[in-house]
Amino acid sequence: MKATVSRKAHFNAAHRLYRKDWSFEKNDAVFGKCNNPNFHGHNYELIVSITGEIDKETGYVIDIKILKDIIKTEVEDIFDHKNLNVEVPEFKDLNPTAENIAVVIYNKIKPKLASYLELEITLFETPRNFVTYSGK
Ligand code: NI
């Protein structure tokens, strides 16, 4: 029997969407307000979902306390109240779109899990806009 266990988390962060190799005009045309050179912030909501067999002894897919600690160490401590472009090395040359943030979070959490567990990241950038990534 497989089940999916999810935990919600939250972080505030600033970003700017642009490419260094494009003109300001082109960045403005593609990214609009998100290209503001002075950055802007979002209240990101994160859902980390783990799918796997329910352990016969414990009844768990994963101990949620372990998942909570991984999210704190790998995501909250690193992203919360940060400027993603400036302070998070993964975005030095990677546009911090919701898509790319979800991929970075996936790549940070996946190695911390037992290899037989499946991981899916859902990241809300606004209450209506969200991205899902599961390593495909
Ligand atoms: Ni934005």
C-alpha cells in the first residue's frame, strides 16, 4: 500500500526576473513588473509531498518530523527573508521563477530522502499561481 504524505511550509523572499545577457527593454517586454531592478517580494507557500509504501511496523511513509526538519534546513533557513538573486547561490545565473525555485527545492530535498521515496514539490508564488515539479 502506497500513500502520499505532505507538509506545508512558508517563506518570504525577494527576487527579480531578468537575464543578464538581454537588454533592459527585452527583459521588460518578457518579464514586465518582475524585472524591477529594485526587486520585489512574494509570500511563497510550499507543499512537499512524499509518496511511498506504508511501513508495516510504523504505519508511516516517512516520519513527518524528519520531513519537517529537512524542509527547515534545506529551504526555510536558506530562502526565508532572503533576496534569491543575491543571497542564494543557485540563482546566481538562474532566473528565480517559480518553476526554477521548485526545481532547486526538489534538488535540495531529494538527496536527503531514502531513494525509494518519490518527491513532488508544489510552490505557490501567489494564492492563484503555482508550479508543480516532481523530477521529470
Ligand atoms: Ni515575482
